[in-house]
Amino acid sequence: MSVNPPVVAVVFGSVVPPQGDVVELRAHLGCTREVSSFEVLLQNWGGKYSPNSATPISVGVDGSISLGRGADCPLLMTCRVESVKYESTPVESYVHISGRCWGERLFRRVVTKTYENKKGDEIVKDLLDYYVGLSHVRGGTELVEATDTTYTRLEYQDTPVIGILQYVAGSADKAGVIGYDFRVAPDGKFEFFPRNSKASSVSLTEKIEQSEYGREIHRVRNRVTVYGVADKSVPLDKDAWTESLTPSDGAWTSTSGTVSFDTTVKVKGSGSFWVDGLFFGGRRYSTTQEDAGSQSSYGLRELVEVDEELWSDAECTSRAQELLASLEDSAEQLTLRSTVIAYGTTPLLAGDNVHIELPNEGVDGDFCILNVEYHVDAKTQTLETTLELGREHPLLADYVFKLKSKTDSLSRYKLARP
């Protein structure tokens, strides 16, 4: 398959190196778990990019990387230079430049703040506006999409911004499915969106030159124990043992004398005494759910979760069943490489969904791009694209099971974890 050679345009501060100076370029695009990064190797003839030259490339400056084929050279990353290294011999001179996208701002600040009764998207916008300084509006469109989750109370002390964003992304739900992704787009805008909601327009049919497909069980959990709030009593009805001599879970007996039921006097005294409201409290609601088939295939793999918003054994059971359904099977992983992918003006981005068909491996479905790396080699005039993809079972929100908490609203209202 014939394709146009790569076209590269890089800018570092006020310096715009010509494509002829670009020896090698790697752009790694990440999402949620990592931010995007880059490495560029430039020819440095005559030390023109060195500190004492007329066009030095300095650490700390903002820049951009555009990459494509033929007449198409779309923006791939708005970046910041974080490292500059020089290499020279008597006959050669190079400069290595590396850094990250504007997502590096997510790592600069820590937060000491309490959020009460705030939706997930409100918290994200607050972090961006007052701690990070990243725009989340493009052409009048809000890029931080609404969540269905309200957090009752989240209290943070010197917590990195990235950690809070990852917690909200991993716990908020939209239309019944838990999980959001976030990324810094090529234009430097911050995007926060429900997982698997971004579809790439790029077709990979007949463009995959090398693939590696497999399954992994690192995430598999086939025995799930869920604990709720520590408010469970035995018996559940705190008066059950003193409202009848033969309660449902046993009967009163005496080694001497008789035990009688007094329907008129209910007090605690001494000597001859009456007992009312006898129970044992302070236990956690709980359940354990497991899958024998998964255990037979992968061995026993356990998960324990404590959720202070679960107020009954039934609610714990529903939560455990959904966790089990999401985690009992192996996850699919796929790596694709190609030197002939032409994406026009819409590059493949981490967080996008793409459709993959690999008849030999029996693969035919949508996968999420975990990360994508673009590698330009000027010597061979090639642009290699490597995609790391994954597919996991979605985790449904608890309220799908019509669970009830004390406030008749579970899971959309989250408490801070201890």
C-alpha cells in the first residue's frame, strides 16, 4: 500500500526548526492513567539550538507538535519543554528535546479543600479553574461532561490534583455506567467524558501490519466481599428477641423457674427484672459473592470493598454481584502497529474507541485506545503508529438495582473514603 511520507512541524517557544532538522520524533498520547509526552531529536549544526546561539531551545517554554502525511499535518500536541540535552562528536551535533503535553500542569499543584454535595463535573471544573489553569471550553461547548454522581463530602489535605481527578473519573457514573476518562486534547483543552463515548473516524481495515492479541488475568477477581455501614444489629429488628418468647431465630429457655412475656411492663430493674430491646449492634452489613467457574479457570482471586453508603445486606449483595460480573473474566489486550495508517486531519487519540477485525485471532469488536505512539524516522521516511488497546466489562452503577439508602439515593451520592 502506497502512502505519503510523514510531514512534521514542531515549535518550541519562538523557535521553529525546519523539518530537515528533525532526525527522529516520538509522540506518546495518554489518557486518564497518564498524560501525553514527546521526544524529538534535532540536528544541531553549528550549535544553532545551543544556549548561546541566536535560536536557543530552552526548558520551560511551551510549544506544539504537528504530524501527518502529504498535505495533512494536524496538531498532535500542545506541549511544554521539560528537558534539553546536547550530544556532539567532532563530526556530528544533536539536541534531544523532551517533555509533556499541558497535562503536566495536573501534577504541579496540591489541594487542601472540602467538597460537599458537589457533582463530579463541578469538582473537576473547580480543579481546572482554580488550581490547574486549563481551559475546558471549545467554541462555546463545555468539554467537562456532566455526571450523575453527587459527592456528599470529599475532604482533601495536600492531595495532588491528578489523584482527585482520577478518583472522580473512576467513581462517577453516567446513565448507569461507572467510569469517565480525561485527556488534554491536541489544542490544549481539557476533556472529561464517559468512558467509551469517543469514537474515532479513522478506519483501520487492511492497514494493520502487525498485531499482538492476548488476555490477561491481573484484574480478575472471583470472590468479592462487600462491607457496608457498621449499623447492623442482631436481630435486625432490635426488639424481636423481647417481643416474643419464640422469635424466628430461636426461643427463650430457663434452667430454673420460668420465662414469661410481659405485655404491660417494659423496664430495666434489678433483682426480679424485665428485659426489653436486647440486641447486639455495631456489625457491618456484608455479603460474599463468588464464581466457581472463574475460580476453576484462574484460581481463587479475592476483592474486599468497604462502602459506608450501603445500609443493608441486600445493597451489599447487589454491589458485590456487579463487581463480580465486571471482574470475573479476563481482560483483552491488543497491540497494533502500522506504517501505512493515514488519519488525515483527525489523528487517533488515547481514549478513542476503534473497531478492530482480526479474523485469525477471532477478534471483531470495539476497543478503547489506552495509548498511542507516533514514531517518525527521518532516515527511512516512515511514520509508524503503535496502538495499545483494551476491552473490559463495564461496571454498572449500584442504583440500577434500585437500591435504597437512608436518603433513598445510593451510589449517585458518594462519601469520602477514609
